[in-house]
Amino acid sequence: IPALIRLLDDPDDDVQEAAELACRQLLKVLMSDLKQTVDKRDIAAQYLSEMGAFAVNPLFAMLRESNSILSERASPIEIQMAIVNALSKMIDPDATDLIIRALQDKGDLIVWGAAKALCAIGDTSAIGPLEEALAQWYDPERRLSPTTYVWMTIKNALDQLGA
């Protein structure tokens, strides 16, 4: 997969086009595997993490829709955890930047997933954006609201990163 991803930057337009087509097809299969058995989910998450920035936005799109995904082999929370697992293993700096940007999203699942992934990645450049997200998601009036888990995940990420 890393060799295929490198071909996306090849100087030859035909090579770039072929690599992009192959990446899109691979991405489609791997994302489908996130809805399968735990073994397939784990393998798919590993390969998706190797795709780096190419896979970030499609993974967040799937995370956004994960509560409505019907699968006989995986519950929505299992699919969500597989997506976060893939994001958490990314070492591509461009992927990290995209994950940091996702902290600005309005969706609780997206911000939760981004914070969880950034905690696992361990990049301290995420501290500032995580602090901003923490302030945005803190609501003293609704301390036990459904979004409390988002605030707690962001706080945990900041603690793990040494903020």
C-alpha cells in the first residue's frame, strides 16, 4: 500500500491516474471490511492506516453515518471503534493535519473520533486545537449531556499528550 500511495505523486499523469483508481477501489473494499468480523475489521483498519491522508475524509464520512450502518457482523460501536483504530495508527503528517481539522466539526462522533485518534498518535502539535475543542465542548449547564463523552475524550487526549 505505501508504494501505491507514493505513486499518487508520480510525475507521470497516467501513473497518478492509475494509482488513484487503484487506491479508490482498495479503499472501497477496506471500508466495506470495517463492517465485517473482528478479524476483517482489524486487518482493514491496519491497511487503511497505511493509506494515510487518502483515507481520512472517507473514514470520517463513514464515522458520521456509522449509527445508521446495518451489518449482521458488526454493531455501530464496533464499526466506530474500527474506524478510530485506523485513524489512530496513521503516521502520515498530512493525515494528522486532517484529523486535527476534524476537531472543528460540529458532529460529536467526529470530534470524539479525532480526539481519540490524536491521543493514540501522540503528536503534541494537536495540543492547541484539542484545547480549543475542549472549550467548545464544555457546557457546565449540561454536565451529563450526551456530549460529555466527547469532552472527556478530549480531556484524556490532552492529559496523555502532557498538556
